[in-house]
Amino acid sequence: SYVLTQPPSVSVAPGQTARITCGGNNIGSKSVHWYQQKPGQAPVLVVYDDSDRPSGIPERFSGSNSGNTATLTISRVEAGDEADYYCQVWDSSSEGVFGGGTKLTVL
Amino acid sequence: QVQLQESGPGLVKPSETLSLTCTVSGGSISSYYWSWIRQPAGKGLEWIGRIYTSGSTNYNPSLKSRVTMSVDTSKNQFSLKLSSVTAADTAVYYCARGWFGELGPFDYWGQGTLVTVSS
């Protein structure tokens, strides 16, 4: 089955830009969705279809996808962005697949 | 505003069947995909499977032999059964709505319910 690979952790200072990657074989041919999960809470969709934002998600959250890597970019990082982030795709067998998750730490 | 609420026993004995129901309010269950996703403590998200309101299903291959999902459109509910559970099935179980069709994201999630497998 399809595998998505994320770095376990990313650290960034407030006001800087965080980039969280999601690697997969030819992931550029798939639609990638990103979720934010804070401790004790359900995940929240922050980017869908590679680069679209749901209503209510700040413009600071953006996404891209090409080749074997999709990237979630958080600009002007705030303390409130500290959370776990997961990428997700649907594979060719209609199986939902999540990346292992990346813990974003705001220094 | 669509809301999802999981319900079911919080404690299940090993070898028995875990049964959960997700009730959808604030919108119709029809014409959407509905998924179950779980998360063991301190670990990542695992997709269990999904059901469309027609009753068609897709399951995670690693769980397929033990999973059954069903939908009751008259009650705006869908359900999960996971048989022959072990301690490895202990997790927070979420239900979620699939948005924009077959390849879409999960846009609404339940709050999650902790299921512990223990004798």
C-alpha cells in the first residue's frame, strides 16, 4: 500500500516560516490534504487539494505538491500554530493513507 | 453546522467485538462518504474504512478481515464493528465526513471516543 513519509519534528521561531514535507511515490499526481491536531482535540483540515484553504483557515497556511514531495507552508508562525500536522491522500485502491505526522514546535 | 458524535462502549474485552455509532446532526448523511479513523495514544492517525450512503464500502487492507461498516440514513447514523479485538485496538476512534467526493478531505470530525481493550 501507499506510504507517506513526514519528518517527526520541525522547529521554528515565531514570525518565521515553517515548511512541513510529505513524501510519497509520485505524490504530485495525487490530491494532498493537510490536518492540524492540537493535544486532546480532533484534527482540523487546514489545506485540501494540495493548496486550497477551507473557510476560516488563515492565509498564512498554504500548500504545494510536485514530484515526490508535498509541502505545507506556514508563514509568520505564531505560538498557536504549535501542533501535530498530518498529510493524507487516497491511493489507487480507494484506501485512505495518512503520513506519520510532524510535530511543529514554536521556539 | 454539521456535527458528528461517536457513541459506544469505552471498554471492550479481548476477542470481543467493538461497536461504535456516529450520529450526524445539522445536515443530511446522504450523498457523502463517511469514515472511521483511529489514533492510539501518542501515535498517528490510522484510517479504518469508509461507507457511502448507498452502502458501498472501502476498508483498510490491514483491518479488512475484522471490519464491518453500515449506514442508517433514516437515523442519520453510520456504524463500525471491529471483531476479535486485542490490546492493539485500544485507541481514540473518530468518525469523519468525506468532502467533495471520493478523493476529498475529511472536513468534519467527531470529538473522538476512547475505546480500551482490556479484560
